[in-house]
Amino acid sequence: MRTVRLRSLPAAALAVAALLATAAPAVQAAPAKVAAAPDIPLANVKAHLTQLQSIATANGGNRAHGRAGYKASIDYVKAKLDAAGYTTALQQFTSGGATGYNLIADWPGGDPNQVLMAGSHLDSVTSGAGINDNGSGSAAVLETALAVSRAQLAPDKHLRFAWWGAEELGLVGSKYYVNNLASTERAKLAGYLNFDMIGSPNAGYFVYDDDPVIEQTFKDYFAGLSVPTEIETEGDGRSDHAPFKSAGVPVGGLFTGASNTKSSAQAQKWGGTAGQSFDRCYHSSCDTTSNINDTALDRNSDAVAHAVWTLSAGTVTPPTGTVFSNATNVNVPDNSTAVTSSVAVTGRTGNAPSALKVGVDIKHTYRGDLVVDLLAPDGTAYRLKNSSSSDSADNVIATYTVNASSETANGTWRLQVRDVAAQDTGYIDSWQLTF
């Protein structure tokens, strides 16, 4: 997972305007009867990590962009996929004067107009082998792809897997892929699943809250294991899902924590050590094969497969309720006071639901500058999004869930947005409440 704050996309990203011109299809819920995903063998995932460690050790101790260790890592993954029957392609780009590579692997079959992607970044920082960050995600996605081949899965949607280069330099590889994807092809992406750091030694269990169907798919899986989850915030906008989300593609994923500190409450429900980072070796030389929590890696690898099997099947649209919306643009002034957009809710009885859905579409050139709240008719504020100096992605396109059961449903609800930092501008494009 990268830490660099960038204000603009690479110069090679020329197609973003065309990408945003076409809306992406929403990820759809699978039908009730879906073939269960296989158990992903932990030993297989760890064998991939051992190979990535060996590659780093043989190439200056890292697998960073532009270094021999990264190209050897790409070659290792590609050889496994080629042998398993995938159609693979290396996408080449340049960053910092060095050649980088994305690896894209397509499984034959499935609806070509409904493409489900799963991916992870394969590069490390220069200071270490990057086994948790992000050998863990890369190995789990690879083993899931190999499990698809072993099962000869015939999903309804077309499956595509990806391993990104130069993520640690600012999501360079994934941005390059999205920005150079024709708008017609981008419109075929039904969803993108991202896996960045899923074996942290002092692990937490965090789920992205971007697309509600993807989010619930992961939550349901962990609920079946009686493992509580929390919404992922530490890496929001800092990994390879961000370019997809900015282009309107439904995204989701998993994370086990990086440099943030595990609280006492988190240690009580997940185990581990309170007051200590989720990964004390984050971006360090000690991020080796000894820096992995086997239980977390095993659970998350199985969750990857569960999501791929579930979300690639079926075409049933999730049920919707009554929608109240406002599509009038409201400018958000740079580094200034908050603005609001109102929605009048009428014809309801009693209180708002405990799982009120708040759909937000804010166009902005640096989403980390924004603080977003939902204001109930009585003025009570519900925080939807905090600002983050490290969240360099464009736009806030998300659906949030709010427990508004203490609020009267009827009345004027407002979306409040404030820009708390200088240099970037935007506007509220639209928003909605689903009761």
C-alpha cells in the first residue's frame, strides 16, 4: 500500500475524460444458489510467498518498480497463469524513467459485457521484500485464479485478474490501466475487487465500504466464521481500487491493517496486541515471510475465492426501496465553509431505517480534502467521510449506511460537504436516500 500524496495523474493518462463519460454497470447480487467456492489451501498461498521472498533475496532484497526483482515476480506469476489456461498480457508503462509492467489474465468464457476483476499490486518498496505488502494479496489472488482453473469454473460473468506495478509510487500501474481503457471496455466492468495487505501479523479484519453488494458479500463470509469486521479507513484511496472507483466502477476489498495502532477493543475481538501497529514491518526490511499471520492470510484468501465465486454468478438485481434524490449541482468552495444539498422526504411513516442508504456522487480533484456529513431533519449530523491527507483519488462516489432509526423519516435531509484544504475544487453532482 502506497503512502505518497499525489495531486495529478501521470502524463500518459490521456483517456480519463472518455472513461468518465460512460456509467459502469452496478455489481449485481448472485442468486440464492451459487456453487460454493473451494477452500484455498494456505500452504499453496505461502508457497507463492516463499517464491517471492526468494526472488527478492536474489535481487537486492526487494521487488520494487524498475528493479530486477519486480520483473522476476511478474514472470513467476505469469508462468503459473499461462500453465493454467489463462490468456495473459503484459501492459508496459514508464514511471520515474523506468519500465513498469501490469499483468492482466483473462479466464475464458463468461459474459464479455459483464467483467468481474480481482487484483493486487505486486511491487514492493525498495527497502524490503514486501511479503505482506503486498505479496499477501498477490499470492491470494494468484491462488484463487489457479483454483478457478482447477475447478474449470464457468461463471456467468467474465473473470479477469490483475497484478499492478508501481503502486508504491502512487498507483501508477492501475491508473495507467484504467486511464488507457477504452470507455466501451470500462463500461463492461461490473466490479473490481482489491486485495492489499491481507496477512498483517497483528491483524484486523477490515472491509471496504464502497459498493454495498461487494461489501455485504465479504461481511456475510466473515459472519459465517463468527469473525467481526470493521469498515476499512486507513487505506481509503491509497490502493489500486481508487482509479477504478474514480472512473465509476463498483469496488470493494479487504485489508488487515498497516501502520495504524490496534486498539484495546480491537485486540479483544480479534486477538493480537493492543497499542501496537497492525504491521510493525510496514515498508521495512523486516517485511519478510516471517511477517505473516497465517490465520488472517488463510481466512482472507478463502474470502477472496468466496467473493469471486459469488459475484461472478447470476444476474439478479438487489432489491431497492423508495429513493429520494437531488441531482442539482452545488459547488464546493476550495478550503472554505461547508455547503449543503437538500432532499425532502415525504409520505413515510415513523422513523428512518436503521440501515438508511446514502448514495453520494461528488466530483472533486482530491477527495481527501472533503468532509461529508448527512444532516437529519432535526440537525443531527452523521459523519459519512473524514478528510485524509493521503487520499489522493478523484471524486467521492459511494453508498454509505447510516443507523438513522432515532430520526423521524419525513422532513428535509441535507448532505453537507466541506473542503478543508487548498488547491483542489469540485461540486456535489447528486445524492440520494434509499428508505
